[in-house]
Amino acid sequence: MEDVFHPFHLLIVFFVLGILLVPAILYLLTLQNALRKCAPGARTMEPGMVWLLLIPLFHLIWSFFVVMALAKSLGNEFRRRGIPSPDPLPGQSIGMAMCICGCCSVVPLLNLLAGPAAFVLWVIYWIKIAEFSRALDLPAAAYPPPPLI
């Protein structure tokens, strides 16, 4: 039993946890900051609620709620500021695909395809939300005028 708690083993466990937690925390900070940039009236979720994604297994369900709320909040904020957006719910389609693949990745054999797909979609979703968040940082004069119909 002594060998289980060898300091070298603990060092490896903390190293692996650090490698997994650092990207997760940076991702959650990106989501939280995107929600914070939305006016309180445009938000459909409080920014701090994204941290519930750290709860194991619960995150499989909660991620659907976060994706939908973030898409609605960003869409509301873009409309409020008059920022042109090709999608009325920014990021929702890629985010929902990420969530579905994440849920499928817990199914044996299906996880061989869904796991890597969920990871790739997670990275793409993270980048998209970061882009939308940066768009909220631009001054109003930087937005192109909406097209005249």
C-alpha cells in the first residue's frame, strides 16, 4: 500500500490534472468573459454559471444549457449594439454539435469516433466564442453598417 502514495506517483497525478485543468479553466474564462461583455438585459445566463461545467458528468447536460444561453446572449447583444451577425444565435450550431459528440463519447465503441470529434469541435467552439467576444470589444464605429434592403 505504501507504493501507491509514492511522491513520484503523486507528482505524476498532479501533472496530469494540471494539463487537463489549465485548458478547461482558460476555456471557462473565455465563456465567462463573453457573457460579462453582454449587457445584463441581453444575458440569458449569469457569467458565473459556466463554472458548473467543472462538475464531472453533470457537465454533459449543463453544456447544452451553456451553449444555448451563450448563443442567445450573444445574439441579443449583437442586435442591441447593431453589430451585423450572419447567425441570429452565434456559435449555437457548432456548440450543439460539440455537446452531442461529448455525450456520445461516453458510449463504448462510439467514443472512438465521437471523442476526437468532440475535442475538435470544442477547440473550434472556443475559438468562435473568443472571436465573438473580441467583436464586442470593438468601438461602434468599427462595425460595418448593416446592408440596406
